[in-house]
Amino acid sequence: MSRPLLEVRDLTLRYQTMQGSLTAVDSVSFSLDRGQSLGLVGESGGGKTSLGLALMKLLPENSKLTGGRILLDGVDLFHLDENQMRPYRWNRISMVFQAAMNSLDPVYKVGEQIAEAIEAHQSVSHHQAMSTVGDLFDLIGLDRNFMNRYPHEYSGGMKQRAVIAMALSCEPDLVIADEPTTALDVISQDRILRQLRLLQKQLNMAMIYVTHDIGVVAEVTDYVGVMYAGQLVELGKTSEVLSSPRHPYTAALMSSFPSVTGEKKELVVLEGEPPDLTVESEGCRFADRCAHSTDMCRIIQPTLVDHLGHRYACWNPQDGALERPVTHRTELPSGDVNGVPTR
Amino acid sequence: MNPHDVEVVDTAPLQVSTDTNDASVGTLLEMQEVSKRFAMSGGFISRRKSYLHAVDDVTLKIPRGGSLGLVGESGCGKTTLARLALRLIEPSSGSVTFHDFQNGPVDVATLNGRQLKAFRSQAQMIFQDPYQSINPRFTVFDAVAEPLVVQGVGNILERRHRVSEMLEMVGMSPAEGFLFRYPHQLSGGQRQRVAIARALVLGPALVVADEPTSMLDVSVRAGVMKLMNDLRRDLGIGYLYITHDLATARYMCDQIAVMYMGKIVESGETEDLLRNPKHPYTKALLSAVPVPDPSYVRPEVEINGSVSAPIDPLDRCRFYERCPMAIEFCKAAPHPGLEPKGDGRLAACYRI
């Protein structure tokens, strides 16, 4: 069997805060092959972004990876120091940061910024780097003329594309995209997601999408991991997890999400708040908010168990028969068709 | 919901307004051919001024106790329209009529001094970002009581009572535990609840909500949406609900108006409009929403280009350049009017 591109085993990340130390990423394990994508969903504070940063080892001062392994093509990144990490960042793993709007420097031309990133990681001339930037602009669907413009001349969608171009600039094996389209409106979001999906397949990259939008997960990912309080509580094929969620948290997350298609369902409000991570607890971290919790849940923590590739950590898994409404939607008329067929 | 069925629960001992079941049952706010143009500087050499037509000839009605959703991409003029409705800015032309509790219809543009202050107690706003809309140096009590202080309602004890009541109403219970907390001690959802309590403390008939849930986390969002719906039902408040998210609008609004470059291009009953959109822009917007169903294959969005700013726009359909259905006629004709297209639907398109 071939080795997966990325294999994460029992990765644990702890933060030291004024309130005490907390575990932001708690023994997370998963693997990902080339050409495949994984969505990470959950509430804010669930550890999605921390996990993304941990994979690149771009961690804030008050944090520490306390255990686990990050195997990229068999090389364990966990023990590498800053200098040893440098060849991996951007060349092998890159990231599209949250709020991409603000991750461009306002006083540099966008083309120059991307070229600078390339020159920092590869031994190429400025001229070569700029020509790569041109190719990247074509690839991501930006006008080459915009290479010589400043970020303020870009629209939100264009900035997002520029930041994605930068992430792809060194042809990485793995791209981590942290809420890549959250700030955009639906039409730009649609275009960028389609393009990312296409590029990912074309370049045979692995991608990790961090998002809170289950619609986005359904459309662009092959696998999905649901994070709660730093733990991966459910993991499996996207089609399977979303059509039959086993963990009550996944089910609750899905039913609190308004949908524009299908029958209008009552939104279910997930009461309570995520647990205080500075307090160590036995038992399932979701137990207090869970409608199906039993005494057992409060005493012993469930671990992620594999059921034919669909993994979940729950003592009382749901039968998965989540009511999926029949999707009916109007189709767009093509060209000059006047009528609107309704399905 | 039928506005006639609205039950007005008078919970407020010091409510400013009283009876909402007067002769003007039906319409709460009416905007007639409202436009707002912003002058753009023409540079040093050119003296010619150009204008950004942020809101152009918009007519809409919000029924008492009803909820109208205003949907569109960023930059389409939604927020400008909201600000016009509340007279936070003055319209360039057109009129905004508020159907007052006692005095019958009033033209919002002519209000001044005391009347304007009375209008403000009746029409309130909830902003998008609860991290910015609440003064960080105010306690929860200060924030929620401020409108009462401004309007000179009640004494300190009555205010305290009213604020506690409001906090309980928005689900911050027990209120005593929250009264003297500062915003930084609250979560995002709790802050937005405080913002809602603050908007509702005077017992307004109209609330303009500008993307009130878009900054909130998924699980919290459903709670705030539900709360706002419950309050509308219980208090008979009318909402002008602004959002870019059609799925949210579906849960919050009886009616939806779709805005594009300052114009309303389609409006109608929510479910009907979502099921059977008529305007090509509405169709595109709808087909771009990701569907949380992995087996569903979404049709391609059939528009190209991106929205530009309506600066001195030509008098023709604003959607012409991006429209998959456009024909030569659309290029030469003036912007189509918002006309009935059957089943109570209005749309501005020559091709429907």
C-alpha cells in the first residue's frame, strides 16, 4: 500500500494562557492522500485553525506541540526546528490565511509580493519569479495586468485569488485553506471554490479546508473531520458523514444550518457553549450539550472508532437517518431560453 | 404571518408607544421612489462631478409585524437603503413614510426635533458586528439602558427593572448575572443579544437589522435567528432584514427583495421566490449558494464579470453586461421597471 502524503498521529497542541494551560488540539489523528481534500468543520474555538497552524508549525509563542507526529511523505516534521522547517514551508505545505484581505501588504504591488515569496523559498532570479507569477495569475483567473497594481485596486474576490496564487506559488503538495471564502459574497465564492477544486485535481495537491460552512464542505471536500473542543469527533467520507452523521454534535451542527433548498426545516438551536478548555475533564467533552448523553458519557471519554472507514467518538452514535429533504430547485435557463423549467 | 393576527404583548410599564392596532394596520414603513446619489470628486482638472447611484428609485413596503428581507451582493446598496429607512442619511429624492402609532402616516424627511426623537424610539437598528456596536466601557446595563436615558424614560429603578426584563427576554438569564458585565466578558452571541435588547428596549415598531448574524458562529447563529423570530411574533415588530445570505433570509423573512446595483430587481413571497426565481440575477444568486447535500450537483452559475459601482450609470438595465438572457433590445431600452409578473411577484426584466 502506498504511503499517504500526510499522516498525523496523536497530535497535541497546548496553549499557556492567563487562565491556565489548555489543550487546543487533542490527540488528533488522520491521513490524507495526494489529490484529496479534507474539510475541517466545527464551532470557533474548536481547534480547526490551531490544527492548521500546527501542521505548518507556525505557532504562537505561548503554545507548544506536546506530542504526536506529523509525517509528510514519511518525514516527521514534529521534531524539526525552525531552520529545518524552512524548506518544507511554502515549498511543500502552504497556507491561505483567514481574512486574506488583510494578508497582503498595502504598499507593495501584488505581483512583487508573490514574487518575493517565491524568491524566499526557491533559488530563482527575480525575472524568473515574475514570470512564474504571470503563469499563476493565468491559472487562478486573474488578469496579468493586475500584477503591477496595489492591493487597494483589487476587489475582495481578486485579493482572495491573489492570496491563493501566493499559496500555490511554490507548487506545494499540501495547501491548508483557512476559511478561504468566508468574507466573499456567494457568486465570487462559487467561482473561487470551483477553481480551487479544479486546480487541486489538476496539480494533484492535497487540500485541507477549514470552514464553518457545511455547504462548502459538501461541495469541495472528499473527506470531512468534525472538531469539537480540540478533538476530532467524527471523520469520514464527506458524502457519508453528511448523509448519515453519527456523532450527535455533527447532527446538531447540520440541523442548525439554514438551507436554501428542500423543505424548510425548523432550525435546531444547539444550546450551551463549548466547554472551558482550561478545565480538564473526564468523559465526553460534548456530554453537557448532548441530548443523548448518559452517565457513561460523563465518566469515560469515547475514542474515535473505525466503522468501515467512517470514524466517530461516541458512546451513543445516532442511527444516521438524518432527514435529508428532497432537493428541488429551479434550473438556470441556458442562453436565450425564456421559460423556467421547475424541477 | 398575517399582520392582523399580531398579538401585541405590552410588557413594558414604560413603553413609549402604546397601541399599535390603530387605523394604519397594514403598512408600517413605505419607501416611495427613494434614491440616494453620492457625489464623487472629479479630480483636480475635471470640474465635472460624477455620482454614485447607491440607491436608485426604490419603492417598498414593510407591513406591520412583517419581515422584508433585502438580499444582494456586497456593494449593492442594501446598507444605504437601510440607513435611508431610518433617516440616518437623507434621500436625494423620494419619500419615506412611517405609519405612526398615533398620528397616522408621517413623512420621515420632514421630522425634526422632538418628532424625530419620537420616531427614533419607534425605529431601531441592529448592526452587523456586535464587537463594534457596543461601547467597550459600558456595562451591559449601561448599554441597554442608554436609549431609555436618551429618551428620558423612567427613573433609575424603573430602568433597572426594564433592562432586566429585556435581558431575560433575549435569553440572558438570570439577568442579574449579566447586568454589570462588560462586553469583553461576553461571547459573540451574548453581545448580539445585548445589541438586540438595546434595540428593543424602547418597544419599537420597526427594527432594521443589518446582517445581524453574519459575524456569529454557526451554532450561535441559529439561536439569534430564532430569538429574532420569536420576538417578532411576540411583540409584533416589523423587520427590514438585510443579508447577503439567501438561506438566512428564508428563515427570517416573509418577503424578499433582491437588490442589484442600487435597484430592486425582483421581489415576492420568500418560499415562492426561492422556488421559482424569475429574474436572471436572482437565479444566479440562488444557484451560487453551496448546498449542504453532497449528492446534489449544483448547476453552473451562468453570469460572468463582477458587480461594479453604479457611477453615472447608463439608463439601461444595470444587469445587462452580466446577463445570460440579454438581447439587443435590453442594450438600447431604459432600465426596466419593477412590474408584476404574476403570483404577486415583481421583477424588473424585459425577458420575463
